[in-house]
Amino acid sequence: MMAESMQHKNDDNKWRNRIMRYVGDIYRPPSEAYSLLVQVTIGCAHNKCTFCNMYKEKQFRVRNVDEVLEDLDWARAQYRRVERIFLCDGDALCLANHKLLKILDYIAEKFPECERVTTYGRAKDALRKTAEELRELRAHGLQMVYMGAESGSQRVLDMIKKGETREELIAGVQRLEAAGIQTSVTFISGLAGSELWQEHAIESGTMIAEMNASYVSLLTLMLQPPCPMLDDYRAGKFRFLTPEEVLAETCLLLQYARPSKPCVFRSNHASNYVSLRGNLPMDNESMILSLKKCMEDRGLLKDERFRML
């Protein structure tokens, strides 16, 4: 028994002498602020969205699974309790199931207290997997996939080089939800600029109604280098919406965002001018009323100095 205890102590010391291996900047959803972040892929497999600056400095690659397991060993030696784990980077769902399952099973073994495992994913990643493969991921602990839809308008999706169609985005969310994996889908206010804002709002609202995600979040467009859309703005080819126009766009979106099952709606990102919390479709009218009050009183809007990504 003493020899076994000494072995466990030596194993712990082995991992205390190094740190978690991260490549480049690490991004995670706001709701994963207290999660253990484990890098499974490096960068984003698509990495062409014109509004996004997150992974532009990274060359996409899949990490060796054994390295990921070593990082999990290190984290186990450091932290007494880990309740949530988020698998980075931009679309870890693209991994083949046998790799993801190995990671998920290791998490279940090493972190029995872990309450949920989540990741970013693209609709095309979900559609490449069979329904059985997605159910298998859920059975082994993958609880939620965060997906950036950005817009329900195909013209806007093409403009930002999203690389996915409206139909694929809806089908990807529906397939994940059918497999028991919750989805948290993000849309971006102001993304269509001044020319297509009404189409962006209406089509995003109808997409929300059709895809029936568990969660929907709304953030407001902010551009940081080196995203290509920033060059369009500087060249006068793109105009940001005013705060009042952003709220009018959100009101229009909420008029159409009426899913057939309850959906948690949040517009409380640091980029937003107004914080909204409610459930679709039950709270649509009350949230629209709140927005209209803010449109009449600019003092209720967040100052530009305090907006951030």
C-alpha cells in the first residue's frame, strides 16, 4: 500500500513541473469563463470569415491525442475539482469520432466530478457525422456545442464568407439537438451593415424559429485587426449601424424569432448596447418593449468606451 501511495505522489509531481500547452491566443464562450480549457485542435479549419480575427495567426491542425491526454493529466494534478471542461479551438467537433471518444472517455475517468463537456463546432462538422455518431458523443459526455450562425440571410453569409449555407446551419443544429446534444447558437447584430439590416434581422429571426436550438445569443459587431471586414470599413465600403439602428434590428429579429420549443435567449455580451435575458417565444414582447424604451432614452445604452469583445 505504501509503494502504491508513493507511486501516486511521484505521478503527481511529474505533472507539477510543467504547464498546460497552449498555441496562440485561446478563445472560449463567455459562459465557459470558469471551465478548464483544453486545446484539442489548433485554430479554425475554415478561418475565412471576414468579421473574425480570432485564429488568423494560426495554421489549422489537429493535436496529437496523446498530448491532449497529457494535458488532462497535468490539470488533474493541479486542480482538486473541475466541474466544466471546454474543448478548444475553433471547431474541435471536426475530429473523427474515435479521437473525440478517446478524449471524452479519459475526461470521464480522470474527472468523475465533471458536470459537462462542451466545444465549438460548425454545422458542416455535425452534418458529416451520422446520427449514431452524434448520439455516441452524447453518451460519452459531450453535452453542448457552441455554433456561430452569425446570420440567417444567405446573402450576408456569402458576404462574410461563412462557408456554410442557411440550410446547412439549420440542419446542423437540428441534427445535434435530435442526438441529445444541446446547441448554443450565436448571431451578430449589425453584421449586415446599413444596406441589408432588415433582411439580416428577419432571416435570422426565421432561422431561430426553424432550427429550435436550446440557446441563442446575440452579440454586436465589433471589428479588430486583422479581420478583412475592417479594411472594408476603413475604405468606406461598410457602415456600422448606430446604437439605435442595432436596437431596431434586434426588435425586428425578435418579431420573427418564435421557435416551437422554449429557447433561452441572451443578449448580454460585453459588445451589446443593451442587456437582454429571456426565453423565446414567451418573452419576446417584453424584450421588444425594453428595447423600445432604450431607443427613446440613450442614457440607457452602454457607452462605447465600455463595449468590448
